[in-house]
Amino acid sequence: MRRRAVLQIMLAAAGMAACRAEGGVGARANLYDCEGCEAVAERPRDGMASAARLAGPDEPGERLTLTGVVYATDGETPAADIVIYAHHTNSDGYYANGEQTTEAGRRHGRLRGWVRTGADGRYRFDTIKPAPYPDMTMPAHIHLMIGEPGRRPYYVDDVVFDGEFGVTERYRAAQELRGGSGIVALSRSPQGVWLARRDIVLERHP
């Protein structure tokens, strides 16, 4: 009986690991509940590169490079032709000076952009380190939204910075784990650029 119980615990742990790798047992019923996800399709995916610059050299703030690999639902196979739309606050915590041509452009500010993964699933955003909202209601974060070919877009957990304001045990416990955890560790390049890596596991679709 004891051996059977141990085996059941081991199988349960393996099942939980598989769920984490694949974004859960099944599709989320609320996967497409996503304010602003229409922005994913604002730019044609044809011609998109796997890297984009969100902040120019004159943008105030500390330089940050966000990279990662997008994986299929198995958590192992790199996923090609995936559009990632990113946007975040400026160094004062505001979504400021956006384009006036679209609703997302107005609301998301000027620090936004799109990439499309290649065969290796990799992506890169060169930008600045965002600041928390002025009212300090949330950690500093980068929003990421996903566009798969022929599918409706959805968001994944925001990128937030481990050890910084608001990234508490309570925050960790409340993660949805869409696309995996968005909590990333920062390091510095020899040039002083903040480096962050956020791998993404695609969600199952309803």
C-alpha cells in the first residue's frame, strides 16, 4: 500500500509538471477575454522580424532587452510564425504619447511593437525598463499578447521583475501562469543594459 501511495504521488507530480509545461490540462474558458488584444493584428505579420525596438535612443530610462523562446503546448518544440505584441509604461509609469490612429495606439502609449518568431521560436524587444504606475498599484510590467496563425489573440502573464516592488509572495500565488510565469530575473550586460528572459508556452485553444 505504501509503495502504491508513493507511486500515486510520483504520478501526480509528473502530471502537475506536464500541466505546467503545457499551460494547464485543457483550454482556458476565458482565454480570449482580452482587452486590447485587437492590437496584435494592427500590423501585417508578413515582413515582421523576430526583433523590434520599442524605445529609441532618446527615450528616457534604463535600457532593457527582453528575449525569449516561444514553445508549442508541449513546452519543448519551438513555435514559428507567432506574433508577439508588447507594450509598457515609460520611465514615469505612464502610457504616454501614443498614436491617435487606433484605440490601442491611444491607450498603450508609444512604447509598443510587434515581432514574429522564426523557426527557432526566438524573439527580442529592445526597450527601456518600465516604471510602476504612479499610484503604485502594480509592479512595473510589460504586457505581452500572442497571435497564432488563424487563431484569436490572447494575453500571457505580464513580464515583471523578481525582487522588485510588488513582486511579492501574494503576487506569485495569484499568477494565472498564462504562457508560464512572467516573473523574470534581471541581469546586466557588460554595457549596462538590463537583460530579461521570458519564455512562453502557447496556450491550448477552446
